[in-house]
Amino acid sequence: MGERIEFNKKGEAILDFLDAYEVVKREHIEKFFPNSEKILNYLIKNQRLYKSSDEIYVSITHNHRPNKSIITAMSILADIFEKVQSHIKATAPAQISFVTHSGDYYEIVYVGYGMEAMIAAAYETQLTARQLSTSYVDTTKRMVIVEDKNQMTRLQIPGLVRFILVQPDGSLSYFNGGS
């Protein structure tokens, strides 16, 4: 009886996870929900979730399209998952927000090539609006994904602690940020 309850709990947690992020890699589900292959297969068999034809991705809809920025942000979250207490899909311009076990609040931001000025302006506008309404102090730490190393010198984002360079094959390289 207890095993069935645990199976159902983990299944619901996986469904909630996919509901939030829509499309993720199977390897990410295994990272966030260890030993879940049997549950995942059950959810796919019963059409609660769908797998891509190459079986790399899992989604909540049959017509899924992986979002490169979310998938890359999810890979970063998977890399540091042991330090993460909770996470959610973020509001733009961030992809994922998370809190560490030590209580630090982070955002993972994807900046496509040529989008540096727009992303920097979005953060400047957010910060200005918050400062006008209260004595707000932005303590958010930001991990910023870039597609080209040259983008790093063109980005001025508050709280930037780490750059992540994503290669065309999806591999990641980490660099210290500037703030």
C-alpha cells in the first residue's frame, strides 16, 4: 500500500514539474526525480505525458517543441541541483528562479545573441520601477546564459554572478560574472 502511495505522489510531482516547464529532457526528470523511469513510462503509456520520437524530451502535450532557453536553464539547474531548495519557471526575462539551501535567491537568464541591450533594458526598467515604489534593494543573484563569449563584455545586468556559455551541441562552460 505504501509503495502505491509513493508511486502516485512521485507521479503527481512529475506532472506538476512538467506542467510548470512544459517540455524537459528525460535526463532532467531522472536528475530531479531519481529512480522515476517506471513512473515516467506509466505516465507516457497512459498519455498523461508524451515523449519525443527521439525519446530525448518529455512534454505535457503531444505537439511539443523544446524551448532552447528553458532546456539550457534546466541543464544548469540540474548541474547545481544539490544546492537548490526550490525552483519555479520565472517571469521574463528570466527562465528559472530558485532558492538555495542557504537562502540565496537566483535567476537563470538566457540572452540570445544580439539581445544584450534588450535584456539589460528590461532589468533597468524593473529595477527603476521597484525603487520608485519602495526602498527596494535587489539581492537577486543572476546566472546569465550567452551564446557567444563576446556577449559577456556587452552585458550589464544587476546581480550578475556567473556567465554560462552554451555551445551549439548544448554543452556548457561556466565563467565568473561581473557584479
